[in-house]
Amino acid sequence: MPGLYIHIPFCESRCIYCDFYSTTEGKMQERYVDALCREYETRKAEILNDGEGWNTIYIGGGTPSTLQIKHLERLFNLIANDMKQPRQKMEITMECNPDDITAEYAEALARLPINRISMGAQTFDDNRLLFLHRRHSSQQIASAVGNLRSAGFSNISVDLMYGFPNETADDFQQDIEKAIALDVPHVSAYCLMYEEGSSLYKMLQQGKIEEIDEETERDMYDLLTTSLKAAGYEHYEISNFARPGFRSRHNSSYWNLTPYLGIGAASHSFNGKDIRSFNPSHLIIYMEALENNSLPTEREILSKEEQYNDFAMLRLRTAEGIDLNETEQLFGKALRQRTEQTAQRFIANGLLANDAGSIHLTHEGFFVSNMIMSEFMIIIK
């Protein structure tokens, strides 16, 4: 069954590392929700078959927790008829900032169909939070988790970030231990990236900060994977760790090439096979198009080679990896053989493994996954 993604681009302030489309123009929320509703009604049939409902719903951003409850209620009232399964059988996620999750806000969220919260903690060090221009303090992270649990949420994910300028492996170990102490069932962790166009990238170019060295980054990743595994989390995707039964079903659908509809400015959609579509990363262009009864969505048809590249790259991100029999079913014997041949040299040096026809990254391979994935890509002229 397909997934639904709803992009909420509003933020109170912009973090220095962010390259996702977002805006601080919160006064446009009402108008934006109007546009979301129009797009949803117009486009849902692209993905939903007759009688079919959503399997997962993910409200991401931006900072969705800046939305007023009345706006969230309106969105869920709109899609209620397309939620064919009972709430407890679906996964309905909303991203939140810790400082937004007061006891009252958590209780209001619990009255909605939402049953999973993904919270951007990033770090438990207040100086690094200030460096990132995050709005919350380290103390508010634990408070937010407590408020969510009191409101009835058990499926909570926390995001961590590592690789800050001047950060040591010991510093990151403290963040890992504090995340584990929260006893949440899911943890995501990402290395700080210097994305071109971000404030962080400009600071790097101006010589105000320096990236950590590769050896320290590797040590941090090793600490992350070994510490979380020892605490009972399974490492099921490059950056994601879950207690048994708590994998992100929505994100897993992306890696498994399940169809999904993305609505909102800068959102993407996929029909599960050969069509991707995307909306403009511009709030006004997006809203004005829908207000004029026009769709701002652009589409691209993927060639067989492009479909294979997506398949190989996304499957290699996961612990299960690429199933060779499935590769042959989807793309033919020649691409199965190419996949096996490409994998061989990485298997020989311990970066990939072949378990009963499943090509997957090893512990050592996860750290250099980008390099490995690039070797599987078909060059398209």
C-alpha cells in the first residue's frame, strides 16, 4: 500500500546547516493549507487505486510543529476517507522540534490520528545547539519525550547529528549515551554536511570553521553503530537504528520503491515504477498555481537504466541490500550479472557480503557506502 508525504515548509528560524526548502513566513500558513487541500484532492488518484487507502503518512518539513492544531485537524479531516485501516495499523508520523512539544501540544497531537513522532534533538550539548541556531535547549529534549509519553505516544524517534567542528569522539559518545538513556525505540543519526548555499558552507569557505578529519568521523560512526547495537537497536539503514518492531515504515517504503504521493512545496512523488514528479521549491509559485486551478507539478519518466540506479542505490542503503533474484525479475539477467560482478571486488575486501543471494553492506562498508554505491550506477549519456 502507498504512502503520503505532506511537506510543511515553515520554521521559526533557519538552522545553519539546512538545505531543505523552508521559510520563516509563518503568516502564510492558512493560505498554504488551502493549497495543500486543493493539491491533495486533485492528485490523490495518481497513487491511490479504487478502494485503496494510505499505509503510511508522514508530515515533514521545515518544522511541522509550528502549525496550529486547527490546521492539522483540517488536513486529517480531508484525508480521513482515504485512511482505510484502523489508526493502530497505520504509521502516521509528524516531525517536531523539542521546544514545541509542551504538555498541552502533545495532548493535542494525541487527539489526532498521529501515532509516531520524529524529533530533531541533534545534540545534547547546549553550545553546539547554539552553533546550529537551534531553538531548543538540551533540557527540553528530555522534557519533550516526557510530555509525549504522558500524552500516550510510545513510538518516538530522535535525530542526532555528529561531526561538528572541534567535536571529539568522546563528545559524541556522551550524546549517544544520553539518547540511549531516553529509551526511545528509534534513533536516526547524520554526519554534519556542508551543503552549498547553507550558512554553514559559507562559514567553511570563509575559514571560520574546519571540518573534522575522516578518521575522527569514522570513529564517531563506529561508536554510534556499536553503542546502539549493544543497547538493543538494529542497524537497519545507513543512518537509522530501531528496536525490534519500530523501523520507520514510511522511510522504508522509499528504500523499497513503494509508491508515494508528496504534496506541498518542494515535495516529490513516485508511482513505484517509472514516473517521478516534484513541486517547485517556492512557496508563492506553489500556492498561486493551485489558486489558479493549475498544478505546479513537473514529471519525469525514468529510463530502465535510471530505474536500476534508483533500485541499486536505495536497496544498498538498507541492511537487507540488493536481492539478486529480484534484480533479475525487474531488470533482466544481464543487469543481475552486472550487479554480481560489481559486488565481487567489494566482497573480496570485506565491504560487501553476499548472504544467500542478498548483496549488502558490512559494518566496514557502511562508512564508505557512497563510494560503493557509485560503482553500481550505470552512466547515462
